[in-house]
Amino acid sequence: MGDQDDKRIKELLEKIKEEGKALRKLLKALEENADVKYHKPKNN
């Protein structure tokens, strides 16, 4: 593997990390939304 390949791999890993963070945020938001909708009925 040359330096180019190493650089490319590092860039891809960085991108994956960023997307992973975004996905975790999205999942958390979805879970919270699901909790509100389905698990915690409000008493009216």
C-alpha cells in the first residue's frame, strides 16, 4: 500500500465516523419519539 492508499483509507474512516455520529443522533431522536408516542401515554 502506498501513501495515497493510506490517505484515502484515513479519509474514509473519518467520513464513516462522522456519519456514525449522525446516525446515533438520528436513532436517539427516533427512540425518544417512539417513547413519547407508544410507551408513555399521557393522562388526560
